[in-house]
Amino acid sequence: DETWPDWAKKAEPVFAAAEADPALRFIVTAGHRPAYSSGQHDGKSQIREILDGFGGRFGKYVLNVAGHSHNYERTKPQAHVVHVTAGIGGGALAPAPTACKFPDCKMPAWVAFRAVHHGFVKLTVRADGIALEAICAGASPAEDSVRCGDAEILDQALIEPGR
């Protein structure tokens, strides 16, 4: 955790180079801990501060993908970056003992969509942006917050190019 400021200093010139490169249309980051999460593991405020800062300075930065929380969650753009928690792969889900399966059934204002269900996230780079699809797999009725069959789309969004 104490390495985040060091990481940010090292990442700054990489972001700047990507922003300046006309051949690159998007900056996407991926990491283990989410900046934003309303699942069993809260979003990490230090990561949020750093990534929101990058989002404010680099227009091509549009998407951050993380795991750690065993649920799926997509934010509304934060500093024009969409954050996706995709902890719905092979590990056990971590539903809360609430009706909605999240620790707090009142969704935070920054949440666009969230669910507890096994699946995976598919990203497709297109001319008009990055198409995101969360796809259902492996139902666990006692743990799931939603019902969907294998290969059904759980959530979808278009992440548009930056400014």
C-alpha cells in the first residue's frame, strides 16, 4: 500500500507518452484492488485519488479494470474514467447476508450497475469506443443477486473515447 505514491510517479511519464502518441486512442489500466467498490472490499481511497488525478490530466484515460471484490460493478465515469470490478471469475463469490447480496443495499451515487453472479468481462475495441460486456456463467442461486443463464449479457456499456 505504501508503494502507491511511488507507482504513480513512475506511471506519470507512461501516461504522458501514451497521451501524446497519436496512434493510441485509449489508456486502460488494470490492477488487483479497485479504486471504487461497494462490494465486500471497499474501494481503496489512495488508488481512487491517484487514478482520478490521472483521469483529470489525461483525456485518453477512459477505463480501469480491477478485481479483489468478488462481484461485478461498473461505475459512472469518475474524472471521465469508468471503473470496473470484475471479481466474478473462477473464485467463490462473496455475497453479503442482505437481500441485495451487497453490504449496503443502497447503491452509491457513482454506481452504474452491480451484481453478484459468476461470469466474465469482454472488452472489444471499436471505432466508436470500447464495448464492454459482462457475460453470465455458472449460476449459484444461493449467492446470486441476479438471475441469468450461461452466455447471457449481464451488463453492457460503450466507453467512449476521451476528450
